[in-house]
Amino acid sequence: MSFEIKTLEVKSTDNIHTLRGKIFIPNGEIKGLFHLVHGMTEYIDRYDHLFSFFAENGFVAFGYDHLGHGKTAENDDELGFIAHKDGWKYLVNDVVTFTKAVKKIYPDTPTVLMGHSMGSFIARLVCESYAAEYDKFIFCGTSGPNPASSAGLLLVKIIKAFKGEKHKSNLIQSVAFGSYNNGFEGDTPYEWLTNDREIINKYAADKYCTFRFTVSAMGDLMNLLSKCNRGAWFKSLDGTKPILLIAGDKDPVGNYGKGVKAVYDKLIKNGKKCDIKLYENCRHEIHNDICKDEMFSDILKFLD
């Protein structure tokens, strides 16, 4: 099925910025809406191949650049900074606001929310508070509970007090991501992302991927991760809404599958409808890895 691509701009819930996104519209029968929430230090244009696939299969596919990311950032100085306070809340509420803007165009249409990496943390909190807006959820490249998150938030608070909210801390960067590249061969800090050398090289040369989070944004990230792994999160979800967990078994974000399985086990224990698939020998960005065709097909089956 052919499709057309349009830009879509929606006011952020911070009442300052405009969320700059895109929408892929099938030229034929529309099966549903597919909202993708991108990850940390990247942007929505990196998902054009995924959006194209689902638009070709009858889904209106869309997403936008987060606050502090891509075209939503007003300038390069804003890259990596979310908000002065409670930026994680804006990230969650912006998802629902953008979804509602598209649902006004296509009312009464089944809606699926997918989040990748940090986007999965955001989508998991959307799933908790705004489940009524969606019919199914996909959490890609997510993470289980991190025992060090409380210590990380304390470290963020201390550094922010001394250095300011927009300081970019080498220490926090190292603590959070320093081990991700271990065991992967290559010359960049991004070998853990995918097996695809071309993707890694493009990422490493892209200013919209290689910027770093400010100390306050690192606090937002840690809050998202902590809150989506609370015991209350697993208990409170709407048990009628199907959930799909997908990740690479070589993804350090999901502790090489162990963290993803921990999330799955807790969801099942709490009576939720959940499936899981780990892709063999694949890393963090499974939509850009050797399994991407299989992954797209698996998602399509889940949507249908």
C-alpha cells in the first residue's frame, strides 16, 4: 500500500515548546494508529523505515522529537535539557497529547503505543496513567529494576546543587553507561547499539545522537526508570490491554535479556496479558539490527 508523509506539530505540555513530528498516512483502508516513542539522544527521523513498513500495512504511523531532542529543541544549546523541574512528567504527558491530536483526525480507531529504550520507560508510565487511550502496548529495549537508581538520583541532586542543572557530568555518564560497550568490538562508544556498522557510523557522526544529557535530564531518565519499575506499576496496569516485550539478547540496557525477563515475570505474576521475545545475537536497536525484518513481522502479527 502506498502512503504519504506529513509533518505534524503539537504544543508540548510544558507550554513553551512545540513537539515536531511526522505522520505516515496509508492511501487505503486504515487498520489502526501506531504511535512510536523514541529513545534517549536520538530523534524520530531514525524510524522512517519502521513507519514506512507499518504505513504500507495499513497503519497510520507517527511520532515526534522529545523535549531536548531533534527538531523540538529550539537550538543546539537545548539538546539534552528537558525542563527545569519534573521534566519526566512532561515527557509522559506529551505522548498522550500527541496521540490525542492524531485521534482527533482519526477518531474511533484502534491505537497502539510503542516505546523504545527511554521511550519504553515513558510508554510504561503512559500505560499506567492513560491506558484508556490505547488498545495495545509494545515496550522495546526496556529495562528491569535498577538497585542503584536511588543512589544515582542522590548523585544527580548533589552535582546539580554544585554545578547547576545544565552541567554535563562525566561521572554520571560513566556510572550510567560506562559498561555498555564492554564485550563489543569496534572503534566507537556505540557498538552496543546494533550489529550494523553503517548504522553505528551514521549515529556517531550525527549531532542529534551524540549530544549528552544535562545532569537534570539524567535525573529525569532515572526517575522514569525507577517509576516504571515500582511494584505499584506492575499491579496497577489494566489487565485487559495486551503487552508485548521485545529486545535483543545482547542488549546491555535490558541486562542481556535478564532485565526484560524480570519485567515479563512480574507482569505475568500480577495477572497481565503479556508476551515476550528476545532476538538472538541482537543488541539494543533491534529495529536497526539483523533481526529487524523478523521484528517488524512479529509486531504486525501482534497488531493484527
